[in-house]
Amino acid sequence: MLAPLILLQIVALPWLALGDQRIINGNTVNIKDAPWYASIIVNSKLKCGGAIISKNYILTAAKCVDGFSARSIQVRLGTSSCGTSGSNAGICKVKVHSQYSSWRFDNNLALLKTCELLNTTDEIKPIERANKVPDDNSRANRISSGIEEKCFQLPVQLHGTQVRILSQKQCAADWKVIPFYLLKGISDLTICTKSPGKGACSTDRGSPLVIDNKLVGILSRAGCSIKPDVYANILGHTNWLDSNTKD
């Protein structure tokens, strides 16, 4: 059985159908409202989140899969409950961003190529990439079945809470990397969010940030409610994504 550690983060989703059952700081969400979500399994253990971006590619954080062989990785798809239903897909190729560095915030991306094309259903389908970066201080809805504010509570179902987009300058200040924050990678290649008591934790890496049903970011560094959560900005990595998903 998979440990219940899935996290999604979704920004401004008027289309999202939230259920009535309340889990900690939010409402439950059916996988049909986030069919692009993928759970990344490494050596038979749930490691991270990710997003389906085509019929044969999953996007996640490089930190999740760097140093692991493709045969040690699977993705679980089509379920909003970590321990039940859904299906597993094998991975035949791992592409870690060439400029990824574990001590930086940016370029923390990896592509997982599935061994077979995915069959799209109401529960499994790719997400479109965003063509606009969200404005600073805009409100966001976070979808989570992951670790909550104290980094140890583990809800089972995906659920939605509210987060807020943070400016680069404030994000760098909160991480205490000013005046050299560009050297650490908080830049146009990243997006930050922060809301009291609603932060992600390290096991939530790779989780998608979405606005208007389009992919905006992939969780790179989690602040665990103490510091901002930092995402790889998808729009800033357009060329890398396009050139590495042609096959």
C-alpha cells in the first residue's frame, strides 16, 4: 500500500468542484478535477508528486529522481486516494534538467518518459502549460493530500486550501538569501507561495501549481509553513520542455 503523501497546489480554479467532506484546512477534491496529477514512486515507495504534460511525459522535480534509474521509478495515476484505485505506469527514460543543482532553487525539473503511451480517461489526462505568470499577492487554491502545517498530519484524500503568490524579493528575504538571491536561483525561473499554516513539506516536491486549469509551476523547495514554498516556473523553462518532449 502506498503511504498517503500526495500534494497538489492549484491556483484560482473556478472550475474546481470541491466536496463537502472537510479535511483539516480544506475540502475534498475528486481526481476528475485534477486528472493530470501523478504520484512518483521510487523503489516501491511514494516519493513525490508530478504532472502529466503529454501522453508519454510526466513532469516532476529533479530532486525526486536524480540518481535513480528509470526501472526503479513508476508513476501512479488516476486516483485521489493514495492507497486505493488508480493504475501504475512504468518509466523508460529520466531526463533531469542539465542545470539542476541541489543547492539552488531553480531548474529543479525532471521529465519521466513512460514506457507506453497513456490512455486518457476522465481520471487521467495531460494538463496544458500556462502562458502567463500569476501576479504577486494573487490568491490561490491549494489542493493537497500531503503533509499539513506541522509536517506530520497525513490526510488521505486530495483537498483544497487557499495560498497566496509571493514576490521574488519577499521570498528571498524570507529564505534569508538576500542580497545574493539570484545566485541561489530565486528569479524569473521560480514562483513562490506562502500562507500561514498551509505550507508544503519536503516529501511534497514535484507537486503542480495550476491556474485556470493550466500548469504554472512544479514544487522545488518546500517551506513547511515556516518559509515560502518555491516552484520551478514552467513558463521560464519553455525551451527546455519543448526540446526534451519531442520524442
